[in-house]
Amino acid sequence: MDTKGLRVENRWRTVVEVFLDQVLLKEPSFCRCDKCRIDVIAIALNSLIPDYRPAGEPFQPEEGDYVMVDEAVRKAVTIVKEAPRHDSGASQSILVNSNEDLARTVLADAVKHHPSQVWDEARLSWALAYILNEMGPKYTTTSKGDAYARVDEVLPGHLAEVYAIVFNALKRVEKESSVG
């Protein structure tokens, strides 16, 4: 099964972007270039507990969630304002969760070696969401940052931990499918 087509989203991303727009209205001195903006989003998302779901699932944050996001965005704005990268000559920024490629690869391998179960796209999307929630965020905005974020992949035992997370997610989806 090719996991590249599975569409999942960290539901905080949209909320962070909305809060960033609101904070920037009150911060006229903050740079509005794409690099600074995406750096703030990455820093804020890395400080929040991820909430991945299959794309298109409804999401209604609770009141306390807004306080948490507002705090994360304000801290991220302060960090980027103190050390902006827009003049660093870095290439164009792109927001990537470095854990996502590893999660997709291991999920595809696990499903391939688990032929007794038939996995449809919806169930695999939930499994991928559960995996990413368990692994935590590692948002980066450059290829160099991605390389640094992925350094733990070479540590002994790390891949075993990822496989354990993947198999637990698959079991969870199986259990939820049999109940519902």
C-alpha cells in the first residue's frame, strides 16, 4: 500500500495561522515575509501537542485550547523577532513535519508484512494520524533543519520504537473498526 496518498492534517496548523494573523495586527514591527511567518508557525506547532486527523474531519477546539495556541504563537513571534532568518540567504522555506516521512515509510512496511488484514485508505489515514500524534511534532522550515530533526533516526532502538508506535496504531484502528 502506498501511504503517500494518505491525507492527514495537524488540526492546530489552521488555528495557529489564524492566531498568527491576529497577533501580527498588533505587532506592526514584526516582519511579514514568508520565512518569518513559516518559522513562527513551525515553532508554535512544535510547542503544541499534535492533533492529527484524516483531512476533512471536523474540528472544534475548546475555549482553553485557544489560550494555549495564543501563548504558543506569541512565544514563537518573540523568538523569530529576536533572530529572524529572512536575511540569512536560506532557500525558500517550506513547512514540513520531519516525522511524517518516517511514519509513512514504516506504516507502508508494516502493512505490507501484515497481509491478514485488509486496509482501506480511511483506516490507514486514522492509523497515520495516531502514529504522528504519538511521535510528536518535528516541524522544520529548511532542508538543513529537516536533516537535524531526523538525526535521532540513527540512534539504536529508535526504529524499533517507531515500529512499536505503528503496530499499536494499527491495533487501535482494528479495535475501533470492530467496535464501530
